[in-house]
Amino acid sequence: TAATVNRANSESDLEDVVEVMKVTPTKRGACEGVLPDFSGPLKEALRAYCIYASIDVKSSYKVGCVGGRREKKAQIFSKACVGGKGVYRHHHHGWIFSCDSCEALRFSYHRKIRQTISSRGDKLLNAGEFLSKSEITPLDIKRASDFAKCPDSRLSGDGVGLKNRVILSVSFYKSVAESGASSKVLVNSSGYVPGVDSFLDNFIKHYQSNAEFRDSSEHLLIT
């Protein structure tokens, strides 16, 4: 009958699937950690977080990197991960080789970990960008001042170094913005303060071309 034929076909299809599963090995490779998009949109914030943030000793994860000699990408790993082989797994954020420990951590806590990295990583990125900007706005100075209040306990050794450089830069920018008429020529009409390199370049040019400014500057240096 037709029903018998359909059942026979279904059983045949199932057998084919089982046979394919038997001969197709699970794809494995070195464990790449917890977050599938470690080289995607999360890359820069994750890198800043792994370099500059201090990870709580009670945390269930540790920081590390993935990649070869040419480029290493920052990544989060389970503390139980020993760097062995991982199974190639597909998730909402992409494909990744992950060991069972990293996969278990991703399954349970990836949203919380992702939120932490995005929030703290963005602030650390902004702090780094603040040091290299050619022009500094009042909002930049406010954000940098807020970052300078971050407790050292929440930062790595590199993070404390970053914080100290930001504190010095904020002090410099505030002194320029609040100084007298002799330095106003070094600040553009928008009220933005130039970055350190731009400021020094403007200072040298103005010092060389303006005798009155040279005299006032020499007086300040002597006193």
C-alpha cells in the first residue's frame, strides 16, 4: 500500500542520515574561548578590557588570546580551559571552536560577560583615544576626569599606567584652557583645546614668531 511505501521511504531516509553521521567526523580545533565574535564587533572593546582591566579573582573566566604570530586577538576563556581541542560550534554570534568548559561558561553567562566587556571596554577605549586626539572638547575632558576616578583595584598594571597618563593630560588641558591671555592664541576659536602634539607645535611656532609671547613665556619659566 501507499502507507507501507511511505514508511519504507522514511526508514530509508533515516538510515541514510545515520550513515552520514557515522562517516562525518566532528570538526575539532584548538579551543578559541567563550565569545564567538571575539574578532568581530566586540574586538576592540574586548582587547581594551583584556589589557587594561583587572579581572576579579572570584571570576569564572580569565583573559587570553587567539591567533598566530602575525595577529593575536584578545579573548575570554573559562578558568577550567587548559587550551585543548574544541568542537566547532555554531551560535547566534558566529562559529567557534570551544572546549566543553568554555561552552558551558558561554551558555550560562555570555550575556553578563558581554555587557561587562562592552561597558568597561568602551570606557577604556575612550581613555586611550583621549590621549591621541588632536583636539579635546569639554565633554572629552569630563569623561577623562571621570575615568581618572576609577579605583586602581579595577585596573591591571597597564590600566593604572593608562589612568596616570590620563590624569596628567587632564591636568595639562585644564591648565591651558584656564590660563591667561598669553595662551589663548593656542586654543582655537571653537574653545577646543589642542592635543599635546598640536599644542606643542602651535607653541613653538607662536614662540618663534611673537617676541611679546617669548618674553612672557621666559618670565613664567624663570618664576
